[in-house]
Amino acid sequence: MDHLKEEILLAMDSSTMSYMEKCRILLSALSDIEDWRWLQELYLKYALDQNDSIAGLSITCIGHIARIHQNIDLPRVHKVFQYISEIRPNLKGRIKDSLDDISAFITS
């Protein structure tokens, strides 16, 4: 794993970082990391975060991966999104928006 990915993971796992700092890290990863699979796994992990801002942003960023990289593991994303929809109905709107982005930029 390259140095930048390690830095991102360490920062996201830090208990001293505010949720706003973590959101900035998640956003900057979109432009700093080219590995869409790694990004997808990062965002799927944090889509399950207890903080609604971090979870919602992570869900949105999955749609951005589709837009930027024209690639996504749709079955994996659907599985996680379905789970989140069941346990966090307040994030259904973010999930719908992300899936709309995915369908706009990914052709089957």
C-alpha cells in the first residue's frame, strides 16, 4: 500500500480527528487516489460510520467514483447500500442519489 493510502487510513482511524476533518480527508481522497477499488472499499467502510455526516458523505462519494472512474463493483455496493437502508433509513436519500449517479455513469 502506498504512503498516501496509509496516511488516509491512519487519519480516519484517529480518535482525535473531528468529523469535519475526516470529511475533508474523504473528499480529498477522490482527487488524490486513482485506485477506484481502494476508494470504494474506503467509502463502503465509512458509509457504516455512526456519524451521519461521515456516512452520508461516504455514500455520496461512491457515486462520485462512478462519475470520475466510470467503474464500480455494483453488486458489492448494492449489498452494503441495502443493509444501510434497513438500519439507517435517514440515509436512504443519500443512497438514492448515489445510485442515480452510478446509473448515469456506469453502463451495464
